[in-house]
Amino acid sequence: MIIMKELLGNRIKAAIFDIDGTLLDSMPMWQDVCARYLLSIGITPEPDLSKKVFSMTLKEGCKYTKEQYKLDISEDEIEDGIIKLIEHFYYYEVELKPGAKELIMELNAKNIPMVLATTGDEDLATHALLRNGIFNYFKKLYTCGEYNTSKRERYIFDLAKTELETILGSRLDYENIAVFEDSLTAIRTTKDAGFFVVGLKDDACLEEQEEIKKLADCYYESLTNIQ
């Protein structure tokens, strides 16, 4: 694998993986969740609803959906319905990004320890990764929510670095740890911290690709095209 040659050539000894949009092909669900909810209750959504609500928080999206479609139910009821759709998606539907499992297995075979760092929900991520057969390759899962942080800050990545050092029993330079990310925000944070950054394309972030290419130490449009 070309990516393995690049990682080993850069003395990579450990790895931190994002989940949504990097390992899991889950971003289309987050883009379309309000539209899916409306369809589930028999209402046809406006064609550009996904664009309008994608940058909103869940509560903001629920408020917009209630007001725009004049729903005779509370925002809390809308939120409950959307959460159930999301849970079902992660528990039973979401698949890995093509090539993700092969890469994880290859890194594991090279004895490169791996941890997870996500802005998402621990329970949903765990169920999805277990069902897809890769959760047990990772030594730990860090969520921003657990530590009241975000990927605009380096805190969660520094926690992951410390864990990887504990696993290996030795200090690691930031440049010896590969961070796999599809988000420009997280790529900026980890690049500024000094990590070796692997930028990955996800269709939900197409407008960010040129900047990601400039910042990342290496960039792949698909994990299936790295042979």
C-alpha cells in the first residue's frame, strides 16, 4: 500500500483516527437527517433543506423544521424522532469508507497502535465500528463531549498522544504520530500541533479540499486508490 510506504518512510509509530467521514461513510446521514425525518412522517422536504440545516446544531435544525413546516408537535418531539433515526443508522446501516478496514488491518499487522478521536457520540461510534468489524483494533476511543472540548482545540489529540506513548512505553514526537482526518478544522489543529496529518476526502467537505491538500502532509481522495 502506498500509504503504508509513506507512513513508514516518515517514521510513523502510532495513529489517531477520526470516525465520521474518515472511517465511517456517515456524513450523508448528517446532511439529510431533517429531510429523512420529514419523509418518515409523510412530509416532502424542500429540495435544498440539507444545505440549510447542515451547519445548524441539532436543536437549531429542529426549531427550523418545526417553524418552516408548521409541525403541530414540539421541538423536543422532533429531536426525539431525529435521534431515533440517527441511532438506527449507526446501529444497523452505516458502512465503512471503502478501503478503511484494509488500512486498519495493515496498520495493526505492522504493530502500529491506534486510537480514535471523535466529535461524535461514543455509543453510536462503538456500535457502528463493532458491527463493521474494526472497533477492537483500537486501543481507546476519545470523544470531545467527554472532555467538553472540540477539534478546534488540540486537547483531545494531546490526550490521545499520551495514551499512545503509554501503550508503546516511550515518548513520541508529534511528527511520529499520523492523524487521519477529513475535517479542515481538525486538520488545522493537528497540523499546528506538529502531527503528521493525513487528509482524506469526504463529499460533505468538497469546498474545503484545496485547503486540506495544502495543509495535510499527504492527501488521499479514496482509501481504495492507494495500492
